[in-house]
Amino acid sequence: MEHFLSALGDILLPLNFALLFAGSALGLLVGVLPGLSSPMALALLIPIAFGMEPISAFMILIGVYVGTKTGGAFSAILMRTPGTPAAAATAMEGYPMAQRGEAGRALGLAIGASFIGGTLSWLVALPLIGVIGTFAVRISSADLALIGILALAAVASLSGNDLLKGLIAAALGLVFSTVGVDELSGVPRLTLDSYHLLGGVPFLAAIIGLFAVATVLIDISEATSSQAQPAQNNRFSVLEIIRDLWIMRKVLGVGTVIGSILGIVPGVGSDTAGWLSFAYVKRQVELGRIAGDRKIGEGVPQGVAAPEAANNAVTGGATIPMLTLGIPGDGSTAIMLGALMLFGLQPGPLFFRESPDLAYGILIALGIANLTTLLAAFMFIRPFVAILKIDRAMLLGTVLVLALVGSFASSNTTYGITIAVAFGILGYFMHRFGYSIPALALGLILGPVIESNFRRALLITRGDYWVFLTSPISLICILIIVFIGAKFCFDTWRRGRNQKNRLA
Amino acid sequence: MAYFIRTLVTGAVFSALAAATAPVMAQEFPTKSIRIVNAFAPGGATDTAIRGLTQNSDQVIDQPIVIESVTGGAGVTGILKVARSDPDGYTLLVADTVMVTLPLFQDSLPFSIADFKAVGVFNLRGAWLLSRPSKGWTSLADFVEAAKAEPGALTVGVPSLSSPQHLAVIAVEDAFDIDVNIVPYGGGAPTMAALLGDQIDAAMPGAPAGLDSVNAGEAVFLVASTEIELDKYDGEIISFMDAGINHDLGIWTAIWAPKDTPDDVMERLSDIFGTMAQSNEWTTFARGYGVTPIWKPLDEASAYIKASSESLSDLAKLVE
Amino acid sequence: MKAQSQQEVVTLMIIVAFAALIFWETREFGGATNGQISPGAFPRLAAGTMGMIAVIRAVLLLTRVAQPSHSGVGQWAWATLKRPFGAAVLMTIYTAAFESVPFAPLTVAFVFSAFLIFGVRPWKRLLIGTAIASSFLYLLFVQLLNVGV
């Protein structure tokens, strides 16, 4: 306990706190720019971090990590092009809000929700540190496969009226996810005899293509000429935002829970958390359980708050197993693990015992980074909203270049740009023909989770399918899937019957 | 006459100068920053190794050494990039044994090891077999006994299928004529996670992954694929050779240059990296996180890599 | 309505063809071996589902049970396709030239052309905008991130 307090004291020292703040600001900027991502930024910072004391280095790294989660919302709301994959869901309602002149409010909600999601999940995780890691590793391959399938069910909600088309899009995403060397058998699949695809479809480049490039293509086809943006109601008050967030507390809670749980699940992470939370909000609006007269797509504030809370809530679940067991939860924490090794440290079960100051320092920084991000972000709102005054065509053009060069930087290969362009064009046509891009993205993300784990589960039991019914998590997932399926059938039947009654 | 003498003297002076600067010019390499391409995941073992090696490069040369991460194509993209770059010694590749095992499992790769010349091999680690205390195995013999009792039932996790770690498991199977269920995961971390979560009976990650868990008593060491030196491990290291397995399987990390790089540049590179590889900073750092610092330059490196490649190739043939 | 319906059926047929392509591309994978699922199984499952659903929807459309539901490319109106098409061509050229042409001039040319296609006028704004955007990109990617093949 005294280590915890002493580390807390260290963090609040001016130097460390300033570094954390600087990291958060940097993370925000990285998050804003489509094409730059958290793992990329962290990898670039390692040489710099190397020259510092470990604790100071990690102030910056953790600050950047948490900052990017919020930064993505800025470009999602202002330009409908999410700066990070995790913020893609925020754009769905955030951008319409900006179009109604509520950009400042949307940003404030996003920032506030991010803070709440991140801090709450951190506070809840703190007393459970010892247990979280142990729990995380007990999730078996069978469990993971079922969790993935369950997450895929969110596609149904995201497709709206066009369930069939949504399923097609998700299936296409699943097909794309199988490209590359098959993890379970070592043979290359669907690689078109090109070595470029041996590692699979470059994920970040594909997301940049689907959400940034496609959005630009769609937007320029609709504008008739270079035009100014809608006037912004720049007067938003912090008190109003706090009040709004309080009104949305249930939705925020759900988002935080979704994010916290998904943070522990390897391979799923913040991208999925955002979409699942959004799917939840969408369903709530359709069921009329959310006050207000706006429909989905018209700027429902909850649609901004929930995904943002969720994608920040992921950070705890991804970082804590790294600290307690040496098992990273996502790409960014994997790089932080590498950084720890560069400092000559051994992350693992003894980390807290052997390097308590650093271990507790990182843990506390994770929580306080939410605060520093909040502060830094609020400073950025005015200048960023001012960006909206720039000629729309120029904004779109700049975003397009950013996206393309960013997709190069994501892997340092020209192939990254090719993928971004290809998926951008695909996304354009999908939008034109009414196929859900988020559904494709979910398929792309969840495909490996579902397939690898399903096959691995069967490999371990040598073909015994009972494994899917023997673990509590698996059983719960199956029950939920069955329940959702039954409810869906029931709803459809009842809707059909109502229609018939009305026609009769 | 004066003009003639002046020309003669000028010519002589210039020739002398040229002669004097020629060796200096060769000595001046590098004149710009050297780029080392890492074709594999940032933050991984190769990344840590090369960053650790080059962290004090300013003590050896004036120009900076930049580590460039070029991912994609399961590593092929980065490897090809170096293979196709100018052979002037400014673009190098760092890679570990995967350079050799990848072609064993994938046909028609657009590169081969013949496209490169080794500058030097600078560290060595091994694969090590770990299990859980709850299994009650304290040595490889216990493991083998359990495997014989239930053929095909014991699950052993490996980081990936075309890796030296996978081949290490094959070596164990071959030596004792046992059959285990090899389960691939997507990397060392998920493999350790699966072991710690008791989802598999044993795991063969690349040392020192899992070292902390072993020291904490969460994992038990059974055997290592080569003579590794782990300062931070309290127990005794038993290698394949000690345990009666006739395969010495080391996971080495090396630096390569494109094959047409001139010999004098290769010599110079070998000097530069040799100095770093034998420096106190690197050796202390390497031992600190659990790898064995070694240095085998140029021809010695090529021979070493070739021997390793042949031994791994023999094992690869045993994979169905 | 009918034209939209036809357009959608066409895209659905393309989807079915793509699914068939996937089946073709995964033909050489064997069946299941000792409890393991073949590498071809999952891609085929996904592609097969995709194709089947496409067929179902096409049938629903053709029998007028379902309504077409997309903004479509409205009789393939050139006006709305013009800019995206131009942008797509521009991006393709940029990607193709990325390894041969130096980064800075290529990107400036791209920015200028993009602004031009997107309709940034008058000319003064176009030029100034290009300059500012290019400087920003240069500072960010070349100086800070060391990009530049």
C-alpha cells in the first residue's frame, strides 16, 4: 500500500505530471490524424523514451496511449473521418451533431465520456489487479470464439432495416479476414500468389481506407461546389455537458462495462467496444427508450458518449495483464512491453514485487492520464472547431492525403497505400449500394478471433465439440446468442403479424 | 620552364594527396546514417535486441543508426526491401532464425538467404519447454513419460508454425519417439497466456519469454533447446544435448547486408557492429534480459547460419 | 423503382460471383484431418453464406417482396461520379508513382490536383491552400516521422 501512495506522490511531481500531460496532448494529436495510430506513435517514441528514466518514459507512453483514444473522436465528429479505428463508431452520431452546429457539444461529450469511461473502469480494476490477469488467461480458446460470435451479432443491430445486406457485408469482412498465412496450418490462403498478403490484409490500412478514404469519396460526390460548413454554435458550457452526461449515465455505464470487459479479451479491443456500444444505443433509440426526438443518424448524443466511454474503458483491461503477467492486451501494450524489456526489466508475475515503484507508477499513470487527457482536450476544442471554418473541399483534400500517407507510415510500405485506396473505393461503392461499412469492419476484426480460436479449441480437444459447453463463459455466450436469436425471431414474427392485422 | 616545374609539382602534390586520402575515404564510412530494417513486430524480441545493441552506437561511429520497422507480408516485405536496396552498406537487415525457417515452410518466396551476406551474428537464445507446477513434472523425463502414456494427447503450445520453437518440439518428439499435440498461437505472449491459464499442458516459447513466471513459480522449466545462459534463472539449465536429444537448436539474431555489398564495406560494418557486440554495455544489457551475447562476423557467421539452417531443415522434414 | 431494383440485383449477382471465386481459390485445401478443420472451411463458410444471402435477397427483390434500399448511383449519373472517379484515378497514380518520384514534389502535386478536382476556387485560394497543406504535411511526415522512401 505504501508503494502505491509513494508512486502516487511521484506522479504528482511537477516533472512527471507535465510529461504525462505532454504525452496526453501528443496522443490527442496522433489520435486526430487519420493514418497515425497509437502503436505507431509508441514505436516511434521508443528511441526517445530510451534516453530517459523509465518512469518518465512511461509517463509519455501512457499519456500517448490514453490520449489517442480520445483524439480520434475529434476528427470523427468534425470530419466524419475517425482518426483512430476505435472512434469510427463515434462518427455515426458525432458528425450529424456537428452538422447541426453542435460540434462543441459533441466534442465536450466525447471528452467527458472518455474521461468517465477510462476513470471508472480504472477505479473498478484497481482493487482487482491481482485477479484480472489471472482471469484473463483463463479465458479459453472456446470462450474467445463464442465471444467473437456474440460480438458479431451486433452486426444485426448495425444493419438497420437491411439485415440481409448487413450480413453480406459482415460475411465479406470475414472472407477478407482469412487472407494470409493460416495460423493453424501454416498454409497461405487467398494470397493471390503475392507475398504482400502473406501477413493478411493490413488492418490499419484497410480501416483507413474504409472510414477515411471512403468518406472523402462519398462527401465529394455529394457536394456541388466548394462550400462553407454549417455555422457552429460555439457556446457550449461545461456545466451543460456535465448535466448531459449525468442524464446519460445509464448509457455511459453500459459503454464502460462493455469496454472494460472487452479490454480483457485478447484480440478484440477498443475498435469492437465502440461498435458494440453504438449498436446498443441504436437499439435503445429504436425501442424508444432514449428521451429526445432525434432518430439515429440525426445526432443522438448518446451515440457519441457510449462509444467514447467504451473505447477508453478498454485501456485498463489491456494494460493490467501486461503489468501483472507480462501478457499485453493489444498492439500498444505490446510495444510498452518491449520498452520495459529495453529498460532491462522483466514484466511478469514478479514485476510488482521487484520494481514496485515503476509498476505502481505505470498503474497510477493509467488512471491519471484520463484526467490529463481531459484537460488537454478541453484546451483543443475551440481551435479544432475553428477548423470547420476552412473550405470544406480543402479539408477533404487534406484528409485524403493524410490518410494515404498515414497508411504508408503504418507499415512503411507502398502496399499500405494500395490497400487504403482499394478499400476506400470498395467503401464508396458499399455506401452507394447500401451495405454497412461498420459490418464489414466488424467482420474483418472478429474473423481471426472467431476462426483461430474455434479451430484451436477443437485442436486442443482433438475434435471434441463438447468443449463449447463445458466452460461457464462459453455457456453464457451460447445462452445469450440463443436468447438474442429467439428474441429476433419473435420480434419479426410479431411485426409480421401486426402488419397482417393492419392490412386485414 | 617555370610552368613545367609548377605543373609537375602540382601534379605530385595532388597525387600524394590522393594517395593519402584513399584509405581515409574508406575509413570515413559511414558518411550518413545507417538504416537497419526490422521486418518483424516492433517491441518484439528482434526489436529489443537490435535497439539494445545499437543504443550506444555514438561511441563507435558519428553517424546515427536508425531502426526502421517495415512490417507486412509476414516479414517478407521488409526482407525484400533490403535485398533490393543499394549494396552500399547503408541499408541493413536484422532478423533472427525465422530468416531460415520461413523458407522451410513457405514455397515460392521471392527471396532466399543467398540474396544476403551476413555481417554478423550477435546474440543467441533458445526455445525452452515450460509447464505448470500443477502437472507435477520436474524434468523432461517426466514429460516424456506422460507423453508416452497418452500418445497425441498432451498439448504443447508454440508461438507459430514456421518457427524454430515449433521445430524444437519436433526435435523432442523425434528423439523420444513420442507424439504430442502441437497447438500454435499467434506469438509468444498468447502462448504464455495459454500456459498460465492451464489451457495447454506445456509450452515451448522462445526464452526468455516467461522467465518471470518461472522465477515466480508459476511455470516450471523442463529443457532448453541449446546451452542458454540465463543469469536471472535460479535453477540449472538443461539443454537438449544434456537430455539426450541430438539437436542443438539455437535461435540466433543476425545482421545482413545485400549480397553485392563490397568486401571493404563489409569489413567496416563488421568492425562497427563487432565493437558494439563486444562492448560492456551490450553484454551486460543482453544478459540482463536473458539472451546470450555472442559475436560471429562475416564468414564465421555465414558458416554458423548455414549449419543452423541444415539442422533446422532436417527437423522440418519430419513435419508432416 | 424498377431500375433501382435491377441495379441492386446486378450488384447481388456480382457478390455471388465473388463468393464463387472464393470457392475456386480455396479448392486445393483438403478436408478435415484428425479433428482439425480444413483451412478452406471458414472462408467457404463465410463466402457461401454471403452468396446464399445475396441469392435470397435477389429473389425477394425480383418477386417484389422486398424494396430496394440504396442511394444507388442514380442512373449512373456522371455528375455525382465525376469527382470520386477523378479522386480514385489520382490516388492510383499517386500510389503507382510513390516509389519512383520523390515524396515532396509528388505529394504537393497530389494536394494541388485534389484541391482542383474537389472544386477549390478561386485560384488564389487554391494555390495558398496547397502551399499551407503541403507545408503541414511535409513538417509532419518528413521532419517528424522520417517518411520519404
